[in-house]
Amino acid sequence: MSSTVSLPVGPAFAPPVAASTQQAAATLEANDIGKHFGGIHALEGVSLQLRAGEVHGLIGPNGSGKTTLLNLLSGYYQPNSGVIRLDGEDLSTATVQHRSRLGIARTFQKPRLLPTLPVLDNAVLGAWPHARAGFLATAFGLPWVGREDRALRARAVELLHGVGLGHVLRRRANLLSHAEQRFLEIARGLAMRPRFILLDEPAGGLTGHEIANLGDVIRTLRDGGIGVLLVEHHTDFVFRVCDRVTTLNVGRVIKHGAPDEVRNDAEVIRVYLGA
Amino acid sequence: MTANLRTGIALAVALLLVATLPRWAGDQYQLHLAALICVYWILIAGLNLVVGYTGQLSIGHVGLLAIGAYAFAILAGKMGWHPAAALIAAGALGGLCGLALGLPSLRLPGFYFAMATMAFALIVGEIVLAQVGLTGGGVGLPGPVFPAPFDTPHGFYYLVAALAVLTTWLSWNVARRLWGIGLMSIRDNPVAAQAVGVPLFRAKLTVFVFSGITAGIAGATFSSLQSYITPDTFVFELSLFFFVCIIIGGRGSIVGPFLGTVVLTALPELVAPLAKLGNFFYGLLLLVVVLAVPEGIGRMVEVVIERVRPRVVSNEPIEPDLPRLARAIGAPS
Amino acid sequence: MFTVVVSGLAIGMLYAAVALVYNVMFSTSKVLSVTTGHIAMLGGVFGAWFMTGLHLHWVIGLAGAIAVGALFGGLTELLAIRRVLNRSDEHLWLLSTLALATMVQQAVGLWWGTEPRPFPRLIDQTFSAGALDQKFWLPIALAALMAIGLEVFYRRTLFGKLFLAMSEDAFAARARGVSTDRIRVLSYVLSGALGGLAGFAAGQLTFAYFALGLTLTLNGFIALAVGGLGSNVGALIGGAALGLLNAFASHWFGGSYQQTIAVGLLMVVLLLKPEGLLGSKNVRPV
């Protein structure tokens, strides 16, 4: 990993540079990605550019490769061809954990939480990448560890209130409603202080009102300078909230552009949106 | 009364009880039992982080106990080291062996890992039996005595109680901070743990080495308490006993496994028929807990309390506080 | 020297038989049960009891051992597997089978005693038969028969094909109307019977000994892991390798490091080829 990439890891209590004042070059991109599993070609020649302070939608029929692409960006898969880049640096061999430290957060199609722990603990887990306390310092109860812990928890509380979960801070995660679990995952992702957050079908199972709230949250993230990748099936929602949209079909990009362009594209309508 | 104040008072009371135990304990036998509980707990408190928090099902820690015990018996006994130095060395050796065991086996999937730890315990038994010159083989070794004031039952109790309190404090610190949540994420959802940057292998290895150190220290004090150790002292079933204390007490808790240790150590002593059943009883208890209350007896108590006095669960809708969110994202911590 | 080879092969084939039992159970449940070695132990102990305690003919002893094995296999599934497979916590079955294994080992220890007790001759033979002693050839022949029998079972019988279907894709099998619960308990009963049979056949070699359970669970697992999870031929090879290695090591260096050598073999194989000699990379070990 080249050392010229600016890592958002600094002293624990220095104010992080708000993402909107970072260089405009802040991008997470997939360049000409190919991925196959055995004989199945999941992705071919796929390129996508996620910019800071932008909401980028990723749509397409089932099996088109959306989640595969998300997994490639977050590091769970390695591409067979092509390159994943962060600010121009090749990220392809970086582990999932390393990418979390570089500011890439994600949510999962089926929320992955710690069922027996309260909401607050689940959220503060996201602060791991920039927590400084190691095992020994923690075990010996050094005072600064306690201070850092309290600060991380305080921020997690703010994030939870921010996404609307302030009323369930102490509730066990497995007692949450489906929507609450989804918002909790987002809060956890935000605790990572990400530059980019990749959302895997976050609107799945949400009511109309909750989807509207989700849209507000996503817009707030964008305005805060975070780049949001939104993989979704709720196409109305995608076109409302996104700045740009990429459409996949059978592992290839068939259309890319502003929401209106994509929504009115003939092929997108044919393979996905319907008449 | 805030939760913190309550915890503080409970802790103070507990410490007071521990400190004054020799007065109200009754007879020498009960004092011995209390010391044994402390010794076991030194090991189990460390093992708890491995099994209860990180979810690594290690059933071989009796091997590390044996290593600590024999190291102490050989260094402080045969080789005449000062017992304090030998104690530290036993802990260090336990940690080293934990590293040697953990490095190859922690990458293995669950059953493979459990078998590897079991094999480790059996191998330690084999080596101890075979290296007659070093360990006395089947005859065994005497357990060295600590210097005054720890050479009386009272004094020894205070030594192991202090070590037990120290180990509890160390593991409690890890458990209640972010590290504890990180460990539990490895146990409950490794994919999520990866996503937030938890280094799976390194974290597992770290707690495993820690548990090796505590096992080594426990082993040293164990050999002193037992006054004489032979390979028969370290049967595989003891490993199982440690393991069961944690599972029954409940994973993800410090108090649960501690109570489990106290109950399971004292029970066969107090209820004679159970002593005969011995390990059958532990197996039965484990099976019942796994089938009926897999989260342990601690959780079962919570569930019962919940039935008796249910907390009103409000079902408010999710209403984001967008300005607060914006501040949290952009603001310094 | 020939005796060393034969004795190593004999104990190795017992390990191989246990590995075969692991394979059958794993195929339908994706679970490796800690009770696997204990099934063989029960076959040996109960076989000895039927013959020496109840003075029954060895054929009845054999049938009894098989029955006990089958019963315990079914019990494992009903108690320790079925209730636990549905839970979200992935490794609960490790705890439940460990608990059941402990219970049965301790119970047998309390009832049968903690000393190894002799297992009677099945066929009339002097004790000076050396390498031709039935205590060697019975387990070897049995393991070979088991492996062949399982192949025939999987290829030629309907139930065998159902096992294979479940092992490939349990979800799809269920979608096609296969009662996966019943197939699974059937597979455990079958493998229990096989395990009991193996323990009986090897009884003269191992003696009837309560502590055999755990050692067979471990060594059978080593044979399985070396040969490759899911491969029956691999089980035979792994068992043979383990048995021969132990026999030669004992012969040259004395027998006090059996376990160490066995695990050494395992570590070497796992480091070089983690899925075992004949294992497929796709089989996800638990």
C-alpha cells in the first residue's frame, strides 16, 4: 500500500478534516472490473466512480452483479481483472480491515449485528478503526483508554439520535424491528468516520415513511461530504435521492448518468424498469 | 441510585467478602476450597475472554495449567528459584505455549480448533509422563511452598485471592471497553467484525496468549495448593470443567462464569452424591444449558425477571434528528 | 516387522472406520460430532458385556453391539443435533455433542469400570498366531468392507442417493420433498451401527475401555482430516497413514509419544494441503 494515500487516521482527539474540504480528487472507483466464480461471469468490464459528497445509485435486475461489485469495493472479493482505486491508489489487494481504516464503510443486505448486545454497543463497534487503545492499555485500565471510550460512546449516541434510534439505545439488537436494525447498521458505519459508505439495499422491508427518513439521512451524509453508494431495488427512491445512477445488467454497465437520463433510457426500461 | 453507584457498591461488598473470608469461612477445609476456587478462577477469568467473548471453543487449557504447574514445581523446587520468579516464569511459559498452540490452530474452523486444543492437552500429558528425568514421570513432583507470609493457609489464600482479583480486573477492563465488543463481534458476526476493521486472527491470538499467561500462573499456584502434582492431576476432564463453568455462567459476562466456577467447584464438595457422578454431572449440566438456555444461567435469570416484571417496551417510530446527525458527522469527537 | 505393519494397519483401520462414520454424519448434517469415537467405544464395551457378562454367542454380541451403536447414533441426532441446528449460534452443536460424549463416557466408566477389560475371542485361534491374529485382521477386513459397502450404498440404493442429495444441497433436497430431518436421523442411526460394528471388530485390539471414546474421536478425526473431509478413500488412507506411523514410531522410539506423533502428522498435512489429501476445496469444514 503506497504511503502517499492520505489516511484519515490521526491523533485521537484532533478534529477530523470535514470531508467537504478535502481535495476534489476524493474518489473510490472500480476500473474495468471483471469477476467470475468458476464458470459464472458475475461482472465484465464494469467501471464506476463514487465521488465524495455525492449519492451514486446502483440498480439492475437480480443477478446483475450489484452486490458483487459492492463486495469488490469493500474488499470481500478480489477482482479477476481491473483495478479498484481510492484517490487513484490501487486498492485491489487491501484487506477489508485495511479499507475500513481508509474510510470505506458498508451495510449488508441482511443486517449483521451482534444480537445479544445493546444498540449502543453495536454502534460504537464501528469506532474500532480509529480507536487507539490496544489490548494491554485496555487491560491495565489506563485513564486515557477510559476517556477515549467515553468519547467514542458519546459520538455513537449522537449518531444514533441522528439516525432516529435515540429511543432504543439500551435495547438488545435482536429485539429491534427490521427497520431499526437497518438504521443501526448505518449508524455503525458512520461511527467509522467513513469517507465513503456503501449501502446494500437499505430500503428493503421499510415502510414509505421510513424510506423517506432514509432519504433524509442519506442527503445529510452527502451534504457532510461522504460519498454514498446506494444499491437498491426501490427505483423511485433511487431516482429521488441520487445524483448519478449506474445500471447493471448481466454483469455489465448498460447505462450511467443523471437519474432522469437513466430513468428514460430505452434499454434500462426494457431490462429492468418495465413499461 | 445510578447504575454506576450500584456497581461500585456491589464491587466494594464483594471485595470486602473476599478479604475477610478466612474469618467467616469455618474450617481449614473451606479455606482450602476457597483458595482452590481462586486458583481455578485465575485460569477461567483468562479463558473466559477466549471462550466467552471471542467464541473460540478451546478445550485444552488443562495442558497450559499443567505446564504452569510443572514449570513452577521444577523451577522453584528442583532448581531452587525464588517462588516469585518461578511464578512469573510459569506465567510467561504459559503465554509462550499459548502462542505456540494458537498460531497454527486459531486459523482452523471450529471443530478442527477444538480438536487441536484437545490434542494439545493430551500431548502435554504424554510429554509430562515420558520426560521422567524432568517431571518425575508418573511419580510426579512436590509443589513448592511460597515464602512467608504466604506459607500458611491464610497467607496462601490472600496470595491467590489477590491474584484472582487482579486477573478479574484485567479481564473486566477488556470486557467493558471497545475491545470487549470487538471480541464479541468475532464471536457473533465475523463478517461484521471484518467490516469495522477488527483484525480477526491477531485479536484471537492476543486473548489466547493472555489466557495462556493466566493459566500458567494458575498452574503455579495450583501446584503449591495441591502440595504434590502428578500427571493424573491434569486429566482432560479438568479442561472440560473450566469450559463448562464459562458456558453455564453465560458467555459475554464476567460475573456469570465466576459464579459458575464457585458453584461447580463447591457443589461436588457439598453434595456428596454429585461427587461420585463427577464429570457425568458436568456433561449433563452442559447439555441441559445448551439445549434450554444457551446463553447461560445468567441470561435465564434475566429472562425470568423479565417475565415477572416486564419492562414496558415502547415502539416509537424512527425519527432522525438531521441537524444532530450533521453535527456528529462533521464535528470533532 | 510384518507384525508391526499389520498391527499398525489394524489400529489404523479402526481410525479409518471412525473417519467413515464422521463422513456419513457430516454428509447429512454438516456437523462433526464429538460422540463419533464414543460410538465405537460402546460397540466394544457392550460387545464384551454381551459375550462375557451375559454369556451370549458372539453373533448375538455382534448384533447387540450394532444395535447399541445405532441407538446411540440416533440419540446423538435427536438430542444434540436436531434441536441445535436451527439456532443461529453456529457452534452450539460442538457444545452439545461434547456434553453428550462426556456423559456417555463417564456413565460407561461408572458402570463398566475405568480399567480396560478383555474382549473375548470371536473365532477359535491360539494367542500365538502373531501377525495372523484375528485382532488385527478383523478391523482391517471390516474397514474395507465398510468402505465398499458405503460406495454401493451411495451408488445403488435410493437412500444412498438421498444422502448424497442432502449433502450436495440440503435446501434443494427439501424443496424436492425430501424429509431432511428423517434422512438425517437415519444417517446417524446407520453410521452409529457402523461405528458399533467397528468397535466390536476391533475389541480384541483395544480391549473394552471406557476412555477409548475420546481417543477415537480425536484419532478418527486426524485420519479424517489427513485423508480429506468427505472422502471415504481418504479416510482409509488417513487411517492407514496414522496407524502405520504410530506403529513404526513405537517400534523404533518407544510408545510414549503416540499422540504427539499423530498430531504432528496432522499439522504437516494441514500445513501443506489444508483440505486433506483427497479432500475437495469446496467442502467447507465446520
